[in-house]
Amino acid sequence: MSNVPENLKYTKTHEWVSMNGNVATVGITDYAQHQLTDIVFVDFPKVGETKKKGSVLLTVESVKSAEDVFSPVDGEVSETNKKLVDSPELLNKDSYANWMVKMKVSAPPSDLLSPADYRKHIGE
């Protein structure tokens, strides 16, 4: 069974979001990192890039495949998690402790999944 923290919101494409004022912290869910298996590289966007909700935010590469991570919000990339450049495997250890991108958003997202809805979405 996947770890689905109660204090986060989720997307159907397996991203998690934590809002703090107008800053969205984004990562991949425990379910996603299990599907990817051993993560070996994260291709981050540039700080200052603007992303539309649903567009490709970044790419995660594992020994098995490369998968896109989609932006759960409209916003500007304000920070990337530098630890993951040298240690992408941290996502496999704890995908919630290791956020990927912080974004400045103009409006809080309204259509994210609750933890209960996300659990239903992944069949748990």
C-alpha cells in the first residue's frame, strides 16, 4: 500500500502539492516512485520558467524508463531541489521528504485530489 500523507493534495498524474501562501511545493507520490523503480536522473526546468497546469514540468529517469512530471498549477518555477541533482535516488527513499520544484502561483489550485480521492484513483 502506498504512503499518502493527509496534509497534501494530489493529481491524477501522481504529483503531490503542498501550498504555503502563493508557493506550491511539488513532488512525485510514493506510488509514482514505486512504478518508476530506481530513479537515476531528474531533468529540472530552469528557475524563472513559467509552466501551465498540465504541461510537462520536468522529466524523471529511472533504470526502467523516463517519465514526465506534469505541472499541477499555473506558475513560475522559483526553486529546484539541488540535492536531487547529485542524489536522485532520494526520491525512492522518501518521495515526500524530497520535493522537486517550488512554484509561485497566481491563484491556488482548485481541482486537486484529496488524499482519500487519490487513494481511490490508485485503487487503494
